[in-house]
Amino acid sequence: MAPFILIVILVIVGVLTYLYSTSTRKFYVCQECGERMRTEHGSASHCNTCGASLNGPID
Ligand SMILES: [Zn+2]
């Protein structure tokens, strides 16, 4: 019985970690060159490809 409970706890922790990383992820599209960028944490202010300033995350 104990190993089963341990597996359930690990799955719950994994799902919560996944949901947290998804909620902090931001998606950008450069207005100048159309480059798509994704950030895991924080925010991007400039395009990695052409250096143009970004307006903000899409979602
Ligand atoms: Zn760009």
C-alpha cells in the first residue's frame, strides 16, 4: 500500500510543477522579423534575432 501512495504523491507533485512552469511561461512574436520566442521565467524586452524591442507577451 505504501509504494502506491508514494507514486500518487509523486504524480501530484509532477502535475503541480508542470502547471506552475506553464503559467510562468510567456510567448512573444517579434514585430520586425516575426521571430517567435518563449521565456520560462521573467520577460523578454528585445528580439534575440534582430534586436528590436518587444511590445509584450501574447498570452
Ligand atoms: Zn526580431
